[in-house]
Amino acid sequence: MSLDLATPVTSAAPRARSRASARAPSAPRRWLGRNRAPLVALAVFLGLFLLVDALSPGPLAYFDVSFQISGATPLALAAMGQTLVVLSGGFDLSAGAVISLVNAVLARSMDPAATEASVLVWTLAGIGIGMMVGAVNGFFVAVVRLQPIVVTLSTMFIVQGVTLLVMDQPGGFISPALGSFYMGDAVEGLVPMALVLLGLAALFWTWLRKTGFGVALYAVGSDPASAMATGIRLTLVRFATYVLAGGFYGLSGVFVSAQTGSGDPLVGNSLLLSMFAAVVIGGTRLGGGKGGLVGTIFGALVLMVVVNILLVLNVSAYFATIAEGGVLLAAVLIGSLSRDSVLSDQLRRLGGAIAARRAGTHVSQRPAGDRRLAFVTGAATPARSVAPSFLQRHGRELRFALPAYVCLVLVLIATQFVLGNTLANWGFWNALLVLSTFLVILALGQGAVILTGGLDLSVPWTIGLSGILLAGLVQGSDAALLYALPAVFAVAALIGLLNGLGVVALGLSPIVVTLAANGILQGLALLYSGGTPAGFASPALRWLMTGKIAGITPVLVLLALFVVGGTLLLGRTAFGRRVYAIGNSMEAARLAGVRTGRVVIGVYVLSALCAALVGILLTGFSGQASLGMGDDYLLPSIAIVVVGGALITGGRGHFLGMVGGALLLTALQTLLAGTTLPYAFRAILFGGVVLAAVIALREKRN
């Protein structure tokens, strides 16, 4: 009996092991599965490279290949640093500013007669500058535990201000030794130095990902709570990640300096959109935990080849940012396609809604009627409740909104001491309110987006495109305003609608969607204007912004109406209540019956309309539109919301507090304009104010 029982067990074990081994993938298949994303990026690069070869008038020579690799290297190095941050679950918007700072420092400080022996010293100096900025980012993100978006956005403007202090305009001189080293060949006629540099970076990553830090990096990006539970020191990992990323940005700045041979305080700004595109094309998942730096290198090469294809086809360079934005959105969308993606969930819900309507069981098809429960009333008269006082009802809002007004009073007093007769001068108050109008309008749109937990980075070129469209349509005619204004607002509504659909229907990150949209809008504005905006504001629009009625600029009437309307919209309407509900908890709002998708789309449409109105008013204020007229309003549009007491992650804030933030920042700007401090201090001050406000007004942890 025992022999019969033992025999099947003995014979079944090998069969079970054979079935398990048959199910387990082989080592090559496992390797292909882990490296599928970079291999796909490599295949796309090779395919596009062959297309360039086919489109070129002659066969590509070694110089052509070397030139393309060298051209992609700064982007690849910067995107590798960005990949580290994304793997940890964050974003870094300061990368381009760090590249500009390193370039400016080298152009200002490097000895033109330096030899190749000093190349290593200056390379280490550039890497060190980047790591110092990364340490600042890492401190506020990892130690102080602030949101990476608001931290890196603030440091971006602070670093830009510091860069302008180092070099306020293009110039300087980079030693030819740096250029001959990095732009030359490691093996004459066979291997460019840029390829060697990328290879060394790839080898560094291959080693790093196998270390304890590399394993911890993936764990933190995948699930921070589980990583902490296993003993991983989240603070140290995140801090080190930003420091390493800064080193990559610094190395990219060194290579840019070798390429250009001179300094430019804005040279890195154009790389931000391309960085995220390269990261996503390389297979790194936004949100963290999946991807790698090798794929990012191929992603950067893909973008470089796309630009070259446009050049070969003689397509206008204005399409470059449109192509980069489109590639970013396409790559993110393709990378997010799965059964569990938001898009798949939306399609399933839509199918379910259609099936329910056909069956007549949809909630909207139920018979109308009062289905509320009836309450039994007893004989006893309930005690009359005491209405809460004003402070009890609004104490929390006042706690976070009042600091902006207190600081405003202090700044006004300082202005009186520094500039003299201001507080008793109506001209000062009139100018202050007129200049505040732009930020107050942006506060409503950007504030509504932030209250839902999002962020709109497409504000700058929504402003720019709206102003350029209006000036081009009006051409100084008041009559043309009748069709120009509706046309501009219709375009803005379409921009907001597409942003909202990208966030809601496709489930993409608001940062990615609006950043890509900003690049696309920039390209559209350049194409429409041909690089030189034409036309000018009509007399009526000029009068609205610069005229006088009893000493009052007419736009102040519009400002008063806007403040009243914005306060009522966010504080007294169902739309406003739903905005706050979504910011506190999207899932809870959905379960409560809020149509969250419609509300989120609505706030992005509102933000675009507010940005368009600012573009229109700016055109009237200056008399004409200009390229980049909205660039100075990105950080202030976020700063006034944060300084006004709103929580950057959503759910907390009041429009009147944001108005106070707009007045405060405008008063600060006015005070700085009246001093001898350089213009660069404004960017430094704005970035510092945002960081200070986020720290001071953040929710206390239990």
C-alpha cells in the first residue's frame, strides 16, 4: 500500500518540474522582455536613420553620422538626468536652467587660452555646479517633502536669475580646447568622442542599476510606502537621485559649451520639452519604477533624426516644437496603452453607457420623481441650532489667505520708505491695479486647475498665440473686434478642451499634456506670424488699457467685475463646489455623483480662456503682440495661487486669497523696479517667494 502511494508522488514531481520549466521563459526571452522598450527605440532610430539616408542627395558619410550623434548628445545627457528623477516618481523642470547656468559660467570664467589638460577640470566644475543645484532640489523634495513640480519650477526661475547675473546677454568665449576635445574623434575617422561619452554614461548606468541604490531607486518609484516598509531610506535615495541628475545636467551644459564656443543665458530653455520626449520614447514610465537610461539615449537620437528629416524635406524649422510636442504625446499614449490604462477604462465605460441606453436602464432614463426617504417626525420640537459665526465658517480660508494681504501691507510700507510719495498718490494705486489685472485673471484659470490637483504649463504660449491672433485679425480696426474676439476665445476654448481631454480621456499627466501643448502652440504661433508678428491693437482696446475716466483706467472696471465673478464662480456655484471636491479626492467625488471628467475639462477650458483674455489685454496695453509675450507669466501664475494660500496638490484655496497673491507679487515687482537691483533679481525673488509660501502654508502633518 505504501509502495503504491509513494510511486505516484515520485513520478509526479518530475512532471510538475517539467511543466513549470516549460512555462518559465528562457533567459533570452527574459532579457528581451526587460529591454523591450530600449530595443524598440533603437529599432525606430535605425529605421528613421535609413529614411534620412534614402532622402539625402548622397550617401551619408562619417562626418554626417558624427555630426548627428554630437548634435543629440547634449539632449541625451540631460534626458538621462531627467530619467533618474522620473524613475524615482518625480519631475524636474529646472534641468534646462542648469544647462544655461553651466554654459554661462564657463563662457564667463574659462580662460580662452586653456589647454586640453584643463578640460577635465572644467568638466568637473560643470558637473559640480549641476550637482549643487540638484542638492538644493533634493533637499526640498526629499527632506522638506515638498512637491517636486513646485520645487523644481521655483529653482528653475531662481537659477535663471542667477544665470542672468552671471551673463545678461549672449557672449563670452569658450576655449577651443573644450570644443576640440568633445567635438573631435576618439579614434580618427571611426569613433566620435560624443559616442564614447554616451557609451561611458551607459556603462555607468549599467553598473549603477545593479547597486543597492539602483534597486532602491526602482522600488521608491514603484511604491514608496512598500519601499519604506522594507527598510529603504526614501529621503537618502531621493536626495541622491536629484544630485546625480544635476550632475548629468551639468555635463550636458559642458558639452553645449563645447558645441557653441560661447555663452547664452537661455541656451538650455528649449531642451525641456525634448527631454521629456526622449525619456518617454526611451521607454521610461512617467510616474516611476520602470525604464532606464539606455533607452533614453536612443530616444534622444530618435528626436535628432526627426529634426533632420524635417530639414531634408525642407520643412520650416517652426515645425520643430510641434513635432516634439506631438512625439511626446504619442509616445506617452502608446506607452500607457494596456487593459488597465485610463483610456481602456474610458472606452469600457462608454461601451457600458451605450449598452445601458439601448436596454433602457441608464440612470438618465429612469422615471423622474422624488425618491427621497420620508423622515418620521416626533412630537418633540427639535432644538434650534445656533448658526455658526463668520469666523467659524471661514476661519480655515482666512488662515491661509490673510498672510498674502499682511505681506502686501508690509511691501507697500516698504515701497513708501524706498520710493517716497506712493501710498498717498492715486497714480501709484491705479498703476498697481492695472498691472495686477493680468495676474488676477490668470489666478482664476490656473487656480481652478490647481484646485483640482493639476497644473497648466501651456499658459505662456496660449497668451502669446492669442495676442498674435488678435493683432493679426484686428490690424488696428475697432470694427474687427466684433469677429476677432470671438475667434480668439474659440481657439482658446479648443486649446483648453484638448488639454482637458488629454488629461481625462487619455489619462495622461497634466504636466506632460500642457507642456507638449505649450510647445505645439509655440510652433503654431511662429507659423502664423512667420516669426515676426504683424498688426497692432485697435484704438478701443488701447483706450481700455491706457485711457482715463476721472483718473481711473477703464480696465479697472473690468477687473472689479472679474473679481466678483470669479469669487462667485468658485465659492457660490455647483461648479466651484465640484472643483474643490475633486481636489480633495477624485474617487470620493466620483462616488458622490460628480461628473469629474466634465469638471476637469471645464477647468482647463477656463484656464485657456483666462490666458487668452490676458493675451488680448497685453496686446492692448503694449499696442502690439510679440513672440514670447507670455513667457514671464508661467511662474507668477502659479506663484499667486500658492502665495494666496492654495494647496499645490489641490482641494484648498480661495479666489480672494489668490487676488491678494496677485497684488502682493505686483507690488514686489513695482518695488524692485524702483531700485537699482538688476532685472534678474525678480526671477530669483519670485522663485524664493513660492518656495517660502509652500513651506509656510503647507498642511501640518499629524
